[in-house]
Amino acid sequence: MLFAVATMVALWLQTEVRLWLPAGAVFPDLVLILVVDLGLKQHNALSPALAFAIGYATDAFSGTHLGLNAFMMTLIFLLSYELSRHVWVTGKLIEPLTVALADLLNRLGVMAITGGLATVTNIKSSTMRLLVVQALITAGAALLIFALLDAGKRALRLPVRVAAE
């Protein structure tokens, strides 16, 4: 339930509140942060289905190609999950770094799927700089979102990390 409410708030912020900002303002991808949190900390059978549902909800609210965000969020969940299973040190450095890499992967993946692989291979340096800045802003916001999610889990007496045994 926590992730359902967090997803609705994130989608509202990304679709409505973002319109209040000046044109061209960079805004963190809050939905992506939720999916990475699922992949890094929630290792149960419901998590991949939740990641898919979060992506599908993003498609329903603001996607142009139905299923694209669902596919990308599921892929990012699986990669975050695998990373968390193989990296021994987790914490304040790995989590935002994972978010930054996931944001780059998401944006480049969407560009490759919608515009063809040539759009990614022929990307201009100014566009790449903007993508990196976007990833860094999303990684910075991830610290706050992860802390809020952990506080919400503690308040609801949920485990902060769910391990699949």
C-alpha cells in the first residue's frame, strides 16, 4: 500500500506539479526512484509485479507508447535487484549511484526504442550532458525519497528490507 500511495504522489508531482515550473526545468524521475528502491530493498514475489504496475501506471498517466514505461521499469527493477544480490556493500553511496545509472539507462533505452538505435549512437554531447545532469538530479532526490520511504515503512511497522529466503 505504501508504494501505491507513493506512486500516485510521484505521478502527480511528475505530471502536474512539473507544469508549474519554467519550461526546460529539470525534474527528478520520482517513479524511477521508487522502482530502484523496490529492486534494492524489496526481494519478495510481489516486487516485480509492483514494478510493472508502477510502469504501467506511468504509461496510463503520461506515456506516449503504451507498455514502454512498464517494460523499462520492469527492466530497471530486475537490474537493481541483481545488483543488490551481488554487491556486498549497500548504503548511501550505492543507492544514488544505482538511481543515476538507472536514469541514464531508462532515458537511453526509451530513445533507442522510440527513435531507433541510431539516435543513441549518434547522440550529441550537449544532449548527453543534459542526460547526465538529469541523472544526477534524480540521484540527489533519491536520498530524500529513500529516507521518506524508509520512514514510512518504519511508521507502518514494515521491514525496511525484505529478503527472499
